[in-house]
Amino acid sequence: MLLHRQRRRRPIELAPVILLLLLLARYVAGADEFVYVGFANNSVTTTGAAAVLTPSASSGGLLRLTNDTKEVFGHGFHPAPLRFRDATTGAPLSFSTTFVIAIVPRYPDAHGHGLAFALAPSVAVPGSVAGKYLGLFNTSDSLGNGTSLIVAVEFDTVMDAEFGDVDENHVGIDVNGLHSVHATPTGYWRDDGAGGGRFENINLNGAEPIQVWIEYDGASARMEVTVSPAGTPRPAVPLVSCNLNLSSSVVADDTYVGFSAANGAAASSHYVLGWSFRLGGGRAQDLDLSQLPKLPSSPESSNKKSPPPLLLPMTLLVLAVVVLLLASAVAGALYARRRRRQFAEEEEDWERQYGPHRISYRELHGATNGFRDVIGTGGFGCVYRGVLPRSGAEVAVKVVSQGSRQGLREFVSEIASMSQLRHRNLVQLLGYCRRSGELVLVYDYMPNGSLDQHLYGRADRQAAGLSWEQRGRILRDVAAGLLYLHEGWEQVVVHRDIKAGNVLLDADMNGKLSDFGLARLYDHGGESETTRVVGTLGYIAPEMSKTGKATTSSDVYAFGAFLLEVACGRRPVVFHRSDTDDSPPGLVELVLQHWKAGKIKEARDPRMGECVDEDDLELVLKLGLLCSHPDSLRRPSMRQVVKILEGAAPAPEMSPNDLGQSITLFEYSEAFDEFVGMSGISFPASSEMITMATTRTSSSSPSADEKRQLLFNE
């Protein structure tokens, strides 16, 4: 009897335990599943330019990752970390998510770089960079070094050849880098009603909501991505699918899930309207699209309604208008004929392949207010400030006088190639135009002008001086841009004219390398074929006088002169000096002289003041001497230079005596004299710097005609 009673009481005793387990299971499931139909301020953790537009705003509840500001990025992550692997077996867990996004460009023909759904080890993603890096990567890990622990589904709106992008409107799956393991143009498979499917393209920059579904099966380690316009049925066939093992080398133990977006030289507003997520099996809850917040209305859409036309019932007034129109038509025809002649452009059949980069002369004339706002001059011509009417973007318009047609086709071909370069430390070439013997080049506008204006001043203003912090950042910016030219593009680009005058500064004093008029291309693993010596005196490598071939090593030599120039506030060669100045005419010799005396830091520009990182200054000066080594084999590569400047690698050990044995005034003068004898060019009596080009022949000295073929550049 007692035994029977115990058996009957056991279910009653276990009931609280079972209830507790059910509540615990429900709590755990809730921690791995969430739904945001619009967002509140505390629902996601935002960093960078991201913000949640509060319900009191016109577009309440929206997660806005970026606004229409250039060169920014923003993050919005779920505030609690999640574990994407089973705690016991370590096997990847399945997850499912769906969300609605929208990308609204500031201008129809200029937009940001896109948006990404990401698994990251931190909500801040330290070291991330805007632009093509999408706020998730930087120059050192963007190609996939296996250590970032970031998995992303990118909705990319800019084509970057560096990452092998398929086009400028694609969806890709990224693992520890921006070179997608699988990518395809954005679109969806739509049922055509006949048992088949038809692929419909989707424009990511269309300013319309797009719904995304991402399913990951932990058992088969397969990820599928499906997209369609918000409000249309979910397509049966995914857009992107690939095998992906979320091992410990791919994602961290504690991983944050959320979104990132970035702008570059142009801007877009990137929005997330709603988000549903589930981890541990099963599909995420569907979103009720009718409950999602609305996108902000643009000024254009709010002003679509125009007032009704005015009625003109008076017959006499109508007749007067008709007479006036007839008279205006005659005058307009005469004026249009004169304007057609004024804006007539030159275009030949071979130029049609460069059509997308041409901008009409009429548009540039209006953008620059008739070429009146001059912001720079030089031997090449003038530079004008302008605003493109269609996009509202500020531009710099350079008008180059072409007295001769010789080599023009090759020059335009180089322009078309250079316009494909994309890097945050390069001035973007936007387009060109040809008219009446003039070549017009259009670039991004840099409001702070060129670096040499800040180092040496200009005719109407003395140099204000730059702090060491500003100079150091500019040096590292230019080094990153030059590394991209040498190694980051599909071909090797040798700039051939690195100097302070060709470094422009944006609104935030970031350095951008410009002026690719002398640049040359060749294939990786190949060899430069040019035999023309070009550049600016003081920046030309000694071996150029013998070989005439521009290489990445000759660019490193010029960068070494640039390092010393920025640190010392002095040009590489001084042609005209006072009688009391007993310092060497060459900057390399001057810095080496101070180093031998144990006072290398005294070579710095005194205008920097006392707030200087002494160790960083000494590093830059010694690195400048190493890059200026007369033996090209002793110079570092730009990749080594960037690592040294970023502190990722130590500077090579060297002594002033070792370097001094190679860098001597005699050797410098010997190479210099040989260059002068070869080119047949005399030097100016003043300290003004000139840029020159000469053509070498294999068996004889240049002719008088060849000596006159000088290419002057700013």
C-alpha cells in the first residue's frame, strides 16, 4: 500500500520540475529569436553614423545606417551576442532571418557603396573603414586574411575590380574579406504563369523597399539568400546559395548580428525598416509589411503637385504673346546657331569606346559659370571650380591646352583606364571632354587645395603650417593610395610624378594622390616599356637617367623625397639660395648631415611647433632616406613602407655611415649631370620646380625636335 501511494504521488512531485524546464526552454528560445517591426532607441546598438529615427520624427521607427554624408559608415547590431555553434558538439547551428531594406541615393547618378547583413565579433568592428570596405574591413584585411571573424551578405552598389565584383548592383556572400565566395547580379526568379520562371532585375539604388530572406542550415552547412521587391511573394528559387561552414575560424564564440553600410565620395541613405531573426532551427517569423515604418518623402516628391495653370481669357493678351514668341523664335534661332559653334566638340570614331566618361562641354561651361572661378594655374592651363547641374556634386575642371594632336589618342586611352581606379586616397577622375584643341578633365573637388600650398604658401597667402599629426596622417594616406596603384589594381600603375603639389586635401584634411597625366600601366609580373624620362627635378630616381624606365621602385624614390619634404617643410632641391646659407642644396644630404651629427630630428620643419611625436618624426625621416637610396634594390616596396608607417613592421636597421657611402654629393651630381646632358635642358635660375619629359634613342643623342618635345605638368 505504501509503495502504491509513492508511485501515485511521483507525478505530483515532478510537475514543478517539468514546469520549470518548460519556462526555462521558453526563455532560452526567446533569447535566440526576436522581431523588430520598426525600431526603438534601445532595440539595437548603433555606432558611427547610424541612428534610430524616433517615433516623433516624420519617419519614426526607421534604422538609418547612413545619411547623405560622404565618407562615413554606420552599424546597427542586436545588443546581445549569440552563439552560432552547439556548446557541446561545436557543430554550427541553423539560423533564419528576414528583413526589409532600402537605399536612397542623394543624387540619381552618384550614390554610396551599399549595405551588408553581418555576423561580427563586435558591435563597433574596430579598424573598419568607409567607402568600398562597407564599414566592416580595412586595407589590411579586405582581401581575406582569415582573422577578422566576419561573415557578411553584401548588397553592393559599386563595382570594385580589386574584389572581383561582378557588377555595380549585386548580392554576394563574404567570409573574412570582401572577395565574395559567391555573388550574382541582384534580382529574383518570378513565376511566369506557364510553369517556368523569368529572372527580374532589382535596382538596389531604386529608393524602394526590398525584402531579403537568409536561411542557413547547420547540418548541411549551406546558406541561401533570396530577395524580391517588398510586398511580392517570396520567390521559390534563392538568388545566391553556397556551402559555408561556420567554424571557429569563421565566426567568434560570441557573435553579434546586425547591419553595416558605408558611403564614399558620393552618398546614400541606407535604411532597415524591419527585421526578424531566429537561431536554432525553424524559420524566422514573417514580417507584417503593413506595420513597417514608411521611408522619408523626398523634397522632389512632396512638390510634385503644381498649381493649376493660369487662364488667359483676354484675346489681346494672347495675340501679344504670340507676336512676342514669333520674334523670340527668330532671335533664338540666331543665338542657337552661334551657341552651337561655341560649344562644338571634337569626337572621332575611336573615342566612342570612352563614351561613358565624356561630359559635354556645354554642361561644363554651365557648371563652372562660364569658366570664371579659377582655383589654380600652371604650365598645363587652368583649373576651375564647378558644380555639376544634374548631381549637384562639386568638381574641379582642368582645361589642358593641346597644341599638337600627336599622342592625343594614347593620352585619352590612358584617361579612360585611370578613370577605373577606385581608392579613398586617390582623387577620382570623373570624366573628360575635347573641344577646339583643348582637353578638359573633370575631378572630385578638394576644398583644401594642394599640400604644397600649406607647406610653402602661395602668391596671395603665406603658409599657415601644418601640425605633425596632420602631416603624419597625410603621409600615410598617400602611402596607402600608392600601394593600391602598385599592387591593388588589375594592372601595375606607375604614377611618375609624386610630389606635394600633386597631393590634394579634402574637407577633413585627408590626403589624396592626384594628377595621373604622366602615369603608365603594365601587367603584374611584366616590365615597364616606357623609355621617356618624366617627373619633377628632385624626385627623379638616379637609374632613370640610364634606363629611362619608370618602375614601382622609381615611385618609391619619389615617395622618399616626398616624406622628407613634408617632414622638413623644404623642397628636395633648392636651386637659388642666399650667400649665407651653407646647408647642402639637396634635402637628402641635409637630413643625412643631421643624422651623422646625432641630431636628425633637428631637420624637421620648425613651423610644426613643440607638439610632435618625436619617435614618429624620426621614423619618417629615416624611412625617407631609405626610400631615397640610389640603389633601387635597396629600397623597400610600398607594401613594406605602409607596414612600417602603420607600425605593423619594424624599420630596417641602417646607419648614417652605411647610407652615406652610397648617397654622396658626387654621385648625385654625376647622375644629375648625365640626365641634363641626355635631355638637353637647362635649369631655372630660381627655385621654381619644373616637370619635364625627354625621349631617348638607343644609338644617338636626341635631336633638336626631340628636345623641344617637353611635357609640362602642374
